[in-house]
Amino acid sequence: MKTRLNLTIEESLLTRMKVYAMKQQTSVSELVEHYFESVTRSPKRKNAIDIVNELGMPAIDTSADLKNAFYEDQAAKYGL
């Protein structure tokens, strides 16, 4: 069920939002409703970048010769 909501905002902002809504082929009411949905959605879904940023830096010995370590590991793995 939909209900009415009165908002008081700057006239120039409302004008810009009406133009934006028209370009998006929607209404200002729909834009407000979608915004309210997005800020009240729980829990907030994380995107891949947020998840990667939460991972810590791995403990890597920066002085190690990683190329040589790879070849040594491959030789041991395949008996070369």
C-alpha cells in the first residue's frame, strides 16, 4: 500500500530532480522510494572491492626470490 509523504526541499533542487527523473523515464516519487529502499536495506551487501579491501596484506618475505622459489617448488613437486 502506498501512502503520501510531504517533503520540503529547495525549489531549484526539485527542478533538477524533475529533469533527472524525466531523463530516467521515472518519477521523483520512484527515485525517493528507491533511495529509501537502498538506505534501509539490511544488511548492506558488500561488493568485491569492499571484501578485498577488508583482507589484510599477506605476510610475504619481500627479500625472497619468488621466481627461484617457484622453480624450486615445481622441481620438488615433479621430481625434476
